[in-house]
Amino acid sequence: MQQRWGLPVIAWPSRLRPNYWDLVALPLVLGLIALVAWGGIAMGAHYQVGEALAMSLDPGRLPEYALRTVLRMGAALVASLVFSLAYAALAAKSRQAEKILIPVLDILQSVPILGFLSITVTGFIALFPGRLLGVECAAIFAIFTSQAWNMTFSVYQSLRTVPLELIEAARMYHLSPWRRFWRLEVPHAIPSLVWNMMMSVSGGWFFVVASEAITVSGQSILLPGIGSYIATAIAQRSLAAIGWAVLVMLVVILLYDQLLFRPLIAWSRKFQGDPAAEADTVRPWLLIVLERARLFDLVQAGVLAVNRMIDTTIAALARRRRPAVERRRQPLFDRAFDAVLLALAAAACVWIISFIRHSVGLAEIGWVFLLGMATAARVLILIGVASLIWVPIGVWIGLRPRLADRAEPIVQFLAAFPANLFFPAAVVLILRFRLDPEIWLSPLMILGTQWYILFNVIAGTTTLPAELRLAAQNFAVRRLLWWRRVILPAIFPAYVTGAVTAAGGSWNASIVAEIVQWGNTTLTATGIGAYIARTTAEGDGARIALGIGVLCLYVLAFNRLLWRRLYNLAAERLRLD
Amino acid sequence: MNVPLLRTEGVCKTYRMPDHLARLVLDRLDFTLGDGEIVAILGKSGSGKSTFLRVLAGLVPPSDGVVEYRGQKVSEPVQGIAMVFQSYALFPWLTVLGNVELGLEALGVAGTERRRRAVDAIDLIGLDGFESAYPKELSGGMRQRVGFARALVVNPDILLLDEPFSSLDVLTAETLRGDLLDLWEASRIPTKGIVMVSHNIEEAVEVADRILIFSSDPGRIRADIPVALPRPRASGAAGFRQIVDQVYTLLTTEPGRDGRRGARPEPIGIGYRLPDASVQQFSGLIDTLTEAPYHGRADLPLLADEEKLVMDELFPLIETLQLLGFAHVSGGDIELTALGRAYADADMLARKQLFAEAVLKHIPLAAHIRRVLDERPGHRAPAARFLRELEDHLSESEAQRVLDTVINWGRHAEIFSYDSDTEVLNLENF
């Protein structure tokens, strides 16, 4: 038959016809679309800085607030995903870009996340005048910064480690660069990307809560969400409301885990070449629905078609102009490029210093460095204390495989739970017992991050080969000798990973943990976190920059001088393979 | 005029080293693949045989010279040439069908046609029923079948095989090889020519119409041996054994040395690519050679067969024995020298002594390290110092491997010791 109207005849392959699973899948998808639309409308609402957004402590409003928080998290996650793919691809493909992008990423990683909020919020508000969207964007950006960097690193690592033979196979079978990216490089990156996504989100809840209630230049802005609900509860000294918030947060995290990450992780196993990875895992129910429902075959077919269209378009464009000849490396050009980079970096340094020096005296700069040292001391001591507590417990759990299996999701959940929800309880205790805030505020910094130590110690202990344990038993290696010669070296690499994560998180948390409020009581501990929080509230640009700059220097110095060395030592000497 | 299927002329490949010195890997290779021909390439590690195959494929651009496919210059992968990889190179997230379809998809073959051709190729190679399986569900042999199906589905003129059977166990490899040859003999595949890199001499003699022997550092074509035996070829037949012996002889004697007994081997330099052999294997082989049925002298193909040693394991050992003067090789036979026999008879301490003397005498790198350590006041030197010297002669990874080998030998011989934490060589504990 002839196609008279020039319309394509739609072939409707049998695998795209709806089935019963679609009865479950369709509502899920429609619900998701409606949710995003609702969130979008709410975010676009009119707003003037200074206007008070009404927050109600009615627990009945909490589900709505929770949804807004979840949407913010989702938006940040999508943004992080797009960013990580684009940034990592650029860094992995272009030598010149790599020279800038990777060091920049390394620095960005050590900028405290709440510091980004301080710097960017005014800019975002200016971008969308008269709308709430500006503040929303600032909050989403802050969450984005808590997720994007390590996701990007993971993609970059994956892109650099695509097996050579697979690349050669892709070339031999004439895959275009666009297609190679989607058919080879992205799939190769997916397992570690998904894993990093999950870790990022679990760290992100802390910052969602912290970034919803923002104080800018003396104005406090409350975005509807769980974080703002808590801030309001703190202002009104309502412990009951905080209890409700904790409960709802619990449910939200569980749902995120069930609806997003369980299916994602199970799905990502498909992309691993290792057959052992898939053994004895239960397939999550949601993934089963998604795989069986025809609706998603349709979506998939659509995505593939769009992808193919882009590919053919690119191919057509590439044919038009054809610079197929491989350009030779030009050392002179490289050197000029390096020189320009150095000059730019030097100019930036001069500019920042002059900006700060314009309004801040030398004495204050020195003082800020001292404050940094106070916070550094807190972080180190806390890591030490947490290690003393959690290493023995972790080893104890790790040696009991069944217990370890059960403990793992619980510890993961504890790590994800935003510890700032418990800050009010700590303040109440400090006030009640008249404790010294300089000392007793400190544990708040590690409240949420100590779990990384426990988690990694358990994981490290379970990987100790049974034969090594038996050998130690056989030679009657016991007590102190056993700790010194057997278990501590065995868990060291895992422990270092946990301690690095915990320390990084603690630096970040110092901004909210060194200055804590309950009603109109404010408790402050001396440290650089409190300094940044105060200057942010006052909207003092130069001092914010100074505080964050110094904090970054400390974090970078610690990473380079302490953690990276321990890490290398662990990687070289104490590997169990 | 008759245009050859594939032809290279004066192909050279140099790699630029970190210190801007160029290292020659392939040296003026002239090669022609005719219609209906299977050519096998054999050579030791460092002979650049895999690099040459990639130059033929258009994956690696030659530094000099040309590659022509049916008279057309090859500068990137072209249609009509397909490749099968040593470790299969299957996409783990695609099913068997998806993997086979991939090549067609990139060529723009439409959906139904693509499916049909892929299923045909899968049937042809004996994988029917596994279309929806993922590679990780399959055994090595099955995976390589997918590799072949993916190559054959694009109806290639030329198949390039990069040690396609070397990751498989002996039986599996034999079955797959046999199936491929059957398809080829019966002309059930459109392929007109095959080039196969191999590390298995018998495999090459069984399959090929012509065997190219590459010499190492830089890679050159040293010999071109026609194999005019009727198929199927039985490995026990006299003609077969004769060619195997000939190949062994060529591979175990260096060009320029005639391999006559008693001929003094040329001295080697500091940057010599020391063979990858451990002391354990080395003394194990000497013990084996001493005992029955060899009594100090063995036919190499027979030895490889009996002791289940593949070329990549056997040749480094043999070269080590030759370098240290424990044995010499001629005409495909290996024979222990007086020194070798003395080593076999000695106890552990005396063996160490003999080994140390031989290493210091015949391995300039070991002697050089010892001399440097002796001269230095603290008798210590970082390993990186010697690594840099080696990198003047070898690629980065090879330099590291050679250094590891010499450290292993030196430690065993107690010529020097090594602290792996600080990566420092020293004369402690002596």
C-alpha cells in the first residue's frame, strides 16, 4: 500500500503493546509527572525578599513539605547527573580541558557545601527577581554541590578506564563518537555512578535540611520544606514538631531507598562484567514492575529513536566539514596554553586578596586562621574519639557475618539521616545541664558522619579472608597481638576511606554545628564554621570569602598532607590481594 | 591487474617515549595477503605482532609506510575488515543478540534485516538458543563464539584474529578452531582472507597456509614459511612435525646466530629485554630436563607438549637458561651445559652460588646494579634510578617488568636486596 499522506505508518511491535503490569506502571508515571508539575508551579510562585513565607507547625502539612524537599533533592540529582556526564566527558576527551577541569574539581570538592550557599544565594535571587525560583535555585544548587563533584569524579574515572579492547571493538564496528559515548562509555560508567549517586544523596539530606532555611543579609528566608519546618520548630521551641519532622524524614529516606536506589542498584549490576555481582540478590519489586510493563519499552524505544536521530544529524554535519586528519600535538601551543592558565590563576589570586584586604585587616585574617585551627583540632579529636568507639564495635559486628548483614542497611540509613534534626535536642541538653558549648557542641559535627567509620570498618572486617583468621587462630595469635598484627592492618584501607569521608563531612558540618539556636538562645563554639555562619547572616561578602577560602585551605592541606598519604600507604602496603 | 586483498609496504611504527626518544616497534614490514589465504603471525613478546595486526585493522596509524585494502589506503577502520579480540571485547550490558547487532546498527542496517542477519550469524557459529543471554552467563568458549559472530555478521572480506583462542582451555580452543576451519573450507562465510596472531605454534601450523615469524626489538619479518599440508592436518604427521620443528628452531635462535652448538652467543647490553622467568620455574625446568626421559637433552615441541607449557611460558624459560649459560639450543633441541648439569646436582646453597655467578657474569643489568651499590658510600640506590636507565631502551611497562625480573633474580642470588616500601636497592643483610 502506498503512503498517501506522507505520514509514516506506525509499526506497533508486539513488545510495545500494553499488558497488566502497565496497570501499576501507568499510575506511577502519571503521578511522577503530576508531582513535578505541581512542584514547578510552586517554585515559580511570586516572592519578594523580606516577605515572610508562612510555615505552619501543623503535622498535617508535613507530607506536603516533605514532597517539596524531595522534589528539591530530585532536581539537584538530575542536575548533578547531567553535569557529571558533560563535565567528565569534556575532561576525559580534551587534554587541554582536563588540565583545568580536574584540579578545579578537586578544589570544588573541598569547598564546604554550605559555603556555596552563602556565596550564590544573592546571585540567584537577582536572577529571578520577584519570584521564589531564585531562592529555590540557590537551595537546589547547594544540594547539587553536595552531589555533583564525586559523581563527576566517578564518571571521569570510568571514562578513563574503559578497556582498550572495547574501544577498539567500537572503532572496528564503526560506532560514531556520539554512539560510542552512549553505547560504551556511559554504560561502562553506570555501576560506579549509581553507587556514588546513592552515597551523594545520603549525604545530601543533611544539606537539604540546612539549605532550606537561609539567612541572607539579615533576612531569613524559609522555603517550604522539612528543613524550614524544623527551623520554625526551633524558633518556637517545639520539641513535638521536631519529633514529627524526624518521623517524616525517616519515611522519606526509606521511600527514596525503596523507590529509587534499590531498583537503580539492581539495574546497574547489568553493566558490570563480573558474573559474581549478580549472584544471590533479590530483585526489587519496583524494578520487576518497570521491566515487565510495556509502557517502559515504549519510553525506551522513544529515547532510542531520539538518540538515533541526534546521531544521524551529527553524522550528517560531520560529513559536511571533514577535518579527518589527526592534528599533531603542538608543544608550543601547549606551553602557551599553560602560560595563559598560570597568568589567569595569578590574576585571580591577586583579585581575591585585594577584595578581602579592602575591608578586612591583617589581624583578622590571622584570627580566621586561628579559628580554622580550632575547628581542625575539633575534627581531628572527634575522628579519634569516634574511631576509638566504632572500630572495636565495627570489628565485633564484622566478625559475625549474619549480624553484619543486618547491620549494613541500618548503618547506611543512619549515615543518610540528617543529623541536624537532632541538634535541637543537643541544645536542650546543653542548656539543661549548663554544659560548656565550646566542648559539647563539637560532637554535633560528627553526629552524622561517624557512621562512615563504622560502616567501613564492618565492611573491611567482613572482607578479611576466613583463612587468615584461621591461620591467626592456629598460631594462637590473641588479644593485643591479634589487634596489632591481624585485624588493624586488615581493616586499615577500609578504615582510612571511612575516616576521610567522616572528616570531610565534619568540616562541612562545622558551619551549622558551631552555632546552634533554640528559640532565641544561641550557643556558639569558637571556630571557623561559626565565623562563616555569622558573616553569611550579616551578608558580609569579603568576610564570607575569607572564611570559606581559609576553610578550603585547611581541608586541602589535610587532604594532601594526611589523608592522601594514609590512603597511598593503605593502597600499596596493606591490600588483601 | 590483480589487486591483493591486503598489502603493506614499508610499514614502520615508532612510539615516542616520555623523554622524547623514539622507540622503533615495527621496522619496514612488507606483507601481502592473497585471496583465500590464512596467514599466522608468530613471535616472542616485543615483536610487535599485535601492533602490526592493529595497523592492518586501521586502529593504529603507521609512522611510515602504507596499508592498502583492495588498493584503497587504510587509515582508519574500514568496512570489509573485521576483528576478533583476545579477551572477546564483548559489551557486558548487551545480550548476545545486542552484541552481534551492534556492528550492523552502526552501519545503518534497518531493524528487521538487522535482526535476521544477526540471528543467522548466531546460528552459523552454533549459539542458537543463547540470543538473549548476557556475556557473563556464558563460558569463555561461548563468549568467543559471540566475538566471531559479531565479526562475521558484517560479511567481512578479511578477518583479523588477535590470539582468539589463547584465553580458552585446550579442548574448547580446538573445537572452536575446528568449527571456524570447517566454515572456511566449506565457504559458508564470505571471508576471503584471515590474518591470525598466535602464540601457539601447533595452532599456527594447523590453521595457516603461511606462517610469518617476527623477530623482536624491533619487530621484523624474519621468516615466511609456507605450510603446504592437506587439511585436516593431524599433529602427529611427519610433515606437520617437521614444520613445527622448523618454527621452534627459528623462534629459539636469534637472527645472526646460527645456533650451532658451542657458538658463543653475542653479549647482551644493559637494556636487554630480560625474559619473564621466575627462579622457581627456572630450577624446576632444569630438574625436569635432568630426569628421565630427557637426561639433559629434549626436543622442544615434545617438551612443551609433555610439560603442558605454552609458548609464552616456555620461551622465556629457555631464553633464561641460554642467557645464563645453563643450556644451549640448536635445531629445535635444548641441551643442558656442564654448568646446567652441575646446577642440577647441587644442593640449595650451592645452586644459589652457581646462579649468582651466572647472573653477575651474563646479565649486565645485574652486574651494573651491584657495581653502583658497591661504589655508593651508603650502598643504597633508589630503584627509580635504574628504571630511568631502562626506559632509554624499553617501553615504560617493559622497563618496569625487566627491573622486577632482575630484582627477583638478584634477591634470590643474594647479589643485592630490595626494600619494597621505600623502593630502594641496597646491600643490607650481607
